[in-house]
Amino acid sequence: MKLSDRIGLIPRNNWDYGFSALAMAFANAFNHSARPSNVEAVFGQTPVWTSSGRASLYAILKSLELPAGAKVGVPLFCCSVVFDAICQAGLTPLFIDSNVEDPNLSCEDFCAKRASLAAVIAVHMFGNPCDMQAVMAVAGGIPVIEDCAQSIFSAYHGKQTGFLSTASFFSFRCGKYLSAGEGSAIFCRAPELRAKIEKVVDTFESWSRPEMLIDALFTFAKAALYHRPLYGLVGYPVGIRLDKKLNLTAKEGFRTAKIASTHLALIDARIGDFQTKIERQKQHAHTLLNTITPGVLGLPSDDDGCCANWFQFALRFQSARERDAMAGYLLRHGIDTAKYLDDIAEEARSNYGYNGDCPNAELLSKTILLVPIYYTLQSRDIERIAHTINAGLKTIGATGR
Ligand SMILES: Cc1ncc(COP(=O)(O)O)c(C=O)c1O
């Protein structure tokens, strides 16, 4: 890549953590008494807080008191930290295939595997709500946990995701919508189960003040590397070489911790008017939908009765060859993209006992490309991305679905 292209490289993810976030973190590292009020006002419920989505899932699973080793259904097309949290809770992941038209769990496959499951996790992937009516109907009596790490403010038949099941969790890690560093909220309506979740979370460790301050500084530095011009010059080349080794994007690691006051303050400060940022991201998504040459590749859409938050914009190609060619083309034209979950089948096979029975999910992992549409991009960036995709489609000779 030429130096000028490096300087202008559009990052694949949004790490929205600048000076004001850092200043707020520093102020709140010394103030443990602040009580979040905006989150409760927005959701109409008081969450149980933890430091991460994975810790929240662990707390929910522990509180369900399932027999040791019991099987928990989880889409294969999902972040592997979720599989790890299931194992950390002493349970066993059982992989469920995906739909092809949307990246969520296939109720058909869930139904086929239902008899051996003690619980199931419904992941609202890319902010697209699962068909929760169907999920709950297939689940029958077993607990359903909504993974809302990517679906804050998405709605299903008028109801927000996270309030459609037994219990749910959200993630506020950098790179997610709210990008507060870390942090997670658990919601659960049943008082008895909620009390059990609180009891589990009470055993979690607290953040020390130095830990919070160091974390804020590191998060700030990493976020700076996720912005132009540093992204193309440093963030991208370092990330490509060292992400796995240094776990820069936290794809590994498990710690049962309470939420840090630094993260909580930022979540609470941002959530009140966050919808306006989501609206901007939705507009970006619609610009892409209206500009990309139709009929050539699979484009995302809102399903009937659903209102997605458009956390991610996933292009689906006919083959891995086309997907990879487009990723290369966009990179050469100053746009970084993500081959999300590209290695998930191999990872699940090696570490979590996956037996190869999720063909749709495997296909998705090799044919999906996430292109940036986040709210901090300018309209001219989005227009450039859309036109470059169109030019790329001609150049790579994409053949259509
Ligand atoms: C779908 C999904 N579930 C769960 C998680 C875990 O959230 P956290 O990183 O806060 O542990 C993530 C993100 O890493 C995710 O993308």
C-alpha cells in the first residue's frame, strides 16, 4: 500500500474512546459511589453489572444451576469467547447451525437438537434480532439466554432485544456500539433467578484503582491506533501481525470481575442519547443498500417485524474466493474490512468438540465480509465505500448468489 493510502485507511471497527472518555474514566476511578440512572431510564429495568459479556454469560449459566457438563445450545457462527464462557461454567457447548438468509440460529437445527439441550443461547448477530417467537416455541421449558452483545436498541415486534427471554446480557467493550472500554449489563425479570445472578456476581473480583487507570490509558492508546492516520500507519500492520499473540481485540481471556466505575460512568453518560448515533449508522447502512449494485451479492435487510440496529453491515459472497478478492480490493483502495469468524469452525473443532454438523454457519464464516458503516464515519466516506464496492464487484467478476 502507498503511504497516502495508509494514512487514509478506513478502520474496520469503531473504537470511540477519545480524550473526553479518558478524562471521564480518570474522574470516576476515584468515585465509586456514582449510581447509573440513565441505563435504568432507557431500559426500564435495573441491570446486574459485570465487566464483560463473557462474565455475564458465566454468571447467568451458573445461576441456572444446570447439571455439570449439561449441553448448552449455541450458534457455531458466534464469537468463541461465548463457547469458552459455557465451558468455564462447567457446561458443554452444543453447536447449532445458522440460517442462510440471516446469520442467526436456525430454528430447524435447534429443534432437531432440542432434546439434548439444557439451555440455549440466542445471539442477535450483527444487531439482527433472532426470530424469538420461534426460538421460545422450540425451547419449550428450557432457559433461553439472549446474547445482545451486538444488538443494543434492536427491536423484535416492538420489544427491545434483551427482554424477550429468560435472561440476557449486553456488552459495552470497545468495538461494540457503546465502546466504553469494557462492561456488561445482565437483565432478568424473574426475581428468584435475578437474586441468584446477583449472588454469583457478588463473588466476582473488583477492579483496583491502578487497574482502572491503566486500563483507561491502554484503551485510549488502542483507540488512537484505531483512527486515521495512525490506523494505516501503525494499528493495521501491528494488528495483522500481533492481534492473536497479544490478544489486542480481547478475542481470548476470561475473568470474572465486577464492572469498573470507569466503564460504568461512560456507559451511563453515553446511553441517554445513543439512539441518535444508531440512527446515523442506519442512514449509512441505507446509503450502502441504495448504492451497491443489487442482485450481485447477499445484502442485509430488516426481517418482518424486526428493527435492527445495523451494528454491522455484512456482505455475503458466493464463495470464499470472491469474498477474499473483494477484501483485497477494498484494502488496496483504502478500506479495511473484517472476515468475521473466518476460523470459527476450526477453532470450535479443536477446542470445543464441534463435530462438523453446521454447514450453513461454516459457509457464512467463509463468505461474509463486514464493511465499515459506523456512525463516526462521514457521509463522503460511506459514498466512497459504496462506490468502491461497486467497482470491486466489476473487477473481481463476482458472479452472484
Ligand atoms: C456475539 C458476542 N457475544 C458475546 C461477546 C462477548 O462480550 P465481551 O467481549 O464483553 O466479553 C461478544 C464480543 O466479544 C460478541 O460479539
